[in-house]
Amino acid sequence: MTDFPGRWAEGVSLTLAPVLMLAGVLLRIGYDGFFPAQLAAFADAPALMSASYGCFALGGALLWPGVLGLVRRSPGSRLVLWGGAMVLSGLFARAFHAGVSHLALQLVDVQGLAAAQRAVAAAYGAFHVFQPFNVVVFAGWTVLAAGLWRTGTLGPVRSVALGLMTALPIGVLKGTGPMSVLAVGGLCVALVPYGVRVLREGPAPRWWAVPLALAIGAGAVVLGTLG
């Protein structure tokens, strides 16, 4: 099907995913960005940190339909095709990092803070198959933003805002710094208005679609914050 994943999946992704990622970044803004402090923050405020990491991971996972939609709506551009492929690869890498972060945070409950910090410190530099994606993660947003600007899908301001995602740190147990807020804030500026526009295109959904979508979204957020 040429319209996969569909207007509603794309629109919801473009509007909801960046907001979830921004919520995740802002929830842990008061803690130092390095991993020992992130583990200490979890020991001090487990519900808050679980919500933070859950929202960020869920937002990243939900972003793929929106990225596909941007590519689908910008035909004929190799920059957009390559940028979209690179960004999607980066989302896979971030999902892997989110899983490792989740396990590391659980070590605080299972083994205690000091033991968890020692275990993570000993394994932090271990090689994994997603390490080669690091360059792709950083460069993908810039390539995609340039392609979307050249095709006219996004204007210059929103294209620059999207390119700011290049500044978002990558890895396990990353806290919030100025660059994180700038990057994810730029993602919201670039994609949320476009997602609203996508949702307003075409006919309205059936009467039951809105409450169903809200219920599914609320359940996903609850599961993400509890997980």
C-alpha cells in the first residue's frame, strides 16, 4: 500500500511522540547528566525517573510512523530517503539504549545503589552491535531536515528546528542538559504543527476512533511510566 502507515498513524506520531520525548527530558532536568547521578536519582525518586525514561522511550518508539510519513510526503528526494533511513536506524539504536537503561535502573532496586553504580561502570564501555549507528543517529536528522527543506515539506525555520535533534546526546542513562532541551524542543517545533496539519487533512475519523485512540494512548503512557 502506497499510503502506509496511513494519515492517522502519521499524524498521531508527529504530534504525540515529540511531546512524550520532551516530557521525558524535562522530568529529569534537575539531575546531573552522567550515569552515576542518574542511578542515584532513581534511588531518590524512582517514580519520577521511571516516568522520565518511560516517556522518552515511548516517544522514540512512536516516532517511526511520523518519519515514514515525512518521507512518503516528500517524493523524489534522495536526501529525504537517506535521511529517513538514517533516522529510523537511529530510533532502533535509541530503543536498545532505553532497554539497557531500564535494566540498569532496576539494578538499584535489586542490588542497591552502590552495587548498581559499580556494575554499570564496569560494563559501560562494552561493545555492542549498535555502536556503529552512532554516526547515523547524529547525522540522520541533519540529512532529513535538509531534504525536507529542499522539497518544501518543511519551511526553513522548522527544518533548522528539526536539525537540532543532532545535538541530542545518545547512549545509556543520559540525563538532561541544555542541548537535550534544545534538541527535543526543536523536534516539537518542527513536527507537532505538521502533525496537526496531517490530522486535519481528509475526512474526520469515525465517532468511536477518538475515544479509542485516547484510551490506547493513555494506556501506553501508563505502561511506559510504570515500566
